Amino acid sequence: MAASSGGEREVKIVTVDALDLTYAPHPWKFAMERRAQIDAHFADLQRAKPALWNGRVLLMHRHGIAGGVFRGAYLETDYASFRAWHDWGCPEAGVTDSFGAGAIRAADGAFLLAAMGAHTANAGRVYFPCGTPDPEDVIDGRVDFEHSVRREIREETGLDYDAFEVEPGWTVVADGPLFAVIKLLHAAESASALRARVLDHLAKEQQPELADIRIVRGPADLDPMMPRFVTAFLGECWR
């Protein structure tokens, strides 16, 4: 396990061979006890960004890593509750924000990162294609992160997951209550060619999630709008 100590808390990175993530729903006390505050908070968010939708999402309420396997159990809640918990500083509430992400590495070694559109909840943030898992990712009682990453890459970039050379295993980046579970994907094209394809896809969308696609070749290309799980993962790759 590697560690990065930027900021107030340590970012931990561990590579695992496999995931064992189950859907084990139960009531989330935080969402029930703070319902009125949550609803008021989300109403404020929707007034500012009408495109926000209160769908269903999955949050991890139990996890562990042993024998090269990252194990976890997920409950289901509404996006408004998740968003309020996140916006209020992720207070201790028995959950973590754990999601799958796809790190696309071009044939020339550069990474492609997504810059989120102004209408989205995370406007301006720059990170790998990813998304909070939702009930669609539950297959035969398991939370399938490969399914989630495949969907996010297709929806955000228009690229085909099956066209990549998929690295075995996953990299888990733990930053406090956030667990980014990253799959490294190798592309046969250059970063410029891939970016051109993504921009073409975005131009055809009525309201694309992304405002831009960034090419990151080294530390000089890092941006303050990149979350720590992104910069920590890239640092490990460049190391």
C-alpha cells in the first residue's frame, strides 16, 4: 500500500486483484433523521441548477480489503440525501462514497480527464469518467463496478470500453470517506486523436455532461480542480 499525505488527511492507495461488492440494503439513519433539512437543501440546489435529478444511488456501509480482494456492502438512498451528506462535510453517518472510475491512458502515455459541465452537480471539477453507483449496477445481487465504468465512459465520452486493453485488477484510492476504485484502460490511439473523438461526441449531445476533455501528460498538467484521488493515482502511475 502506498500513501500520499497532501492536505489534512492521508490518501491511501492499494492495488487489488478483484472486487466483491454486494447489495445489502438497510435504512440509512442519516437520511431518515435529517429528512426535512435534506429536502430543503436539495430544493435550493435545484433552484440554482434545474437539471439536478433526485434519483437513486448506492453508498457503501461496510468494507474491507483482504487477500487481494476489496469487499463491500451497499445500501440504497436518494441522491438528495447523498448530496446533503457530501455538502455538509461527510459527517460520520455509517457510509462511504465508493464508486468505480475509468483511467484512460492513450498510446502516447497521456491520460484523458473529464471536465464537468456548468449545469452538473460537480461543475468545473476534472476527473476520470466515473459516477456514483446506482441500482442499475446491481446484477445478481452484486454491485458491478465494471458495468458502472463501462456506462459512464459511454455516456460521458462516447468511447467504447471494449476497444480498450483493460488492465487486470483495480486500484483503490481511499481519501477519508471517499473510496475511488479505478480501472486502468489502455487505448491504441494518441491522446489528441481520442480527445478529438470525444469532442465530436460532445458536439452532438444536446446537453453533454462534459464541458471539455483534458490531456494530462505529467505533473505540470495537474489542476486544482482535480480531486485528490485523481492526483494521487496519477502520482503513483508516474512514480
